[in-house]
Amino acid sequence: KAGVTQTPRYLIKTRGQQVTLSCSPISGHRSVSWYQQTPGQGLQFLFEYFSETQRNKGNFPGRFSGRQFSNSRSEMNVSTLELGDSALYLCASMWGPGQETQYFGPGTRLLVL
Amino acid sequence: GENVEQHPSTLSVQEGDSAVIKCTYSDSASNYFPWYKQELGKRPQLIIDIRSNVGEKKDQRIAVTLNKTAKHFSLHITETQPEDSAVYFCAASSTGGGNKLTFGTGTQLKVEL
């Protein structure tokens, strides 16, 4: 099976812009979680989607949003970018909704200037 | 919410020695504890996990122990090899939290020849 894929892999934006990141889970997996990884804050949970429904949300401002499509692909959007949003954004793919093994994608590295 | 503390932040061992990384968690409802290895520039990869109905789990040179009463769990790597050098993250989740993982801050393990 193909692994988790994320696009784009690298992105440079300026403050105030918005960005959309995409995640394609492993075939057959129905759950996708998103994490932000920074040197200072480590790995922090953003949100989780299962069957097109957001099941959990982390402690991030409303500028961070996401969605999941019927084919389980997921997107996350960050509006009004701030310098502090520079990070590696990782998505994880899981078969089901509860405490499954999470398979991470390669991440999208976002740099906000 | 859940809080996971991880120690040490850096660990240097000689090849062939054992390495131990410890984590504590705060939410007594947590019942799933995975460990991830992340090499430089790569995605986190699951190396072992344990659920709260088990006290210890072993997979070749890697073992994890869980003490529910004290709310801590540990990763043990025996006969370390240079390829074990990486950042290791512990994490925790609870049944009610679905696939939301709360991560520790990571341990940079260096195995020296």
C-alpha cells in the first residue's frame, strides 16, 4: 500500500496570507489527524477527522481549520498567517476512530516571512 | 487536559549499552501509550506501543513498561546501535480522546561508537 502523502512538501508564505495543506491517507484508512511540530512546542495536536466529521480539536486559534472529503483525503487551512505559524505540519492516517496506530506523512514545512 | 513529561531531553550512550527514556502522564483516563522514533528530516515512526491492560511489552531490542499507579511509562533499548540515534517521543491518549495523541517533548538519543 502506498503510504501517507502530503502536498506541498515545502511552502513559503508572508504574514497575512492564507495556506491550504493536503493529506492523502493510506488506502482504506478513514481517520486523519493533524499535528504541528516546532522546536519550541514539540508535537501538538491540531484536529482529527473521521468519516468527514471533526472528532477532536486541539488548543489552536480559529485561524486553523480543516476538513475531510468522502475519499478520506483531508485539508487544513491556516488563515491570516503569523510568523509563529512557521512549522512542520504532519498528518497521520489511521484505519478507525479509536486509538489506532498512527502512520505519519512526510509533513509540509511552512515558512512564514 | 493531558500533560506528558519526558526525560531526559538528551541521552548519550556507548554502542552496546542500554538506553532508558521515561515519561509521566497526568490523565488517569489515558490508556494507550505509543513511542515514536524520528530521524532527522524524516517523519515520526511508531516503534512500539502499550495499552493499559498490559504492564510490559517487548519487541526484539525494544521494550516498554507501564506503571498505571504511578502514571509513568518507560522505553528501554538494549544493545544500542548507531542507527538507534534519533529523537524519541512518547505519547498518550485516552479512549474518550479518540486518536488525539499528547506527546512528550522528545529525547535526542545519540549512540556513540
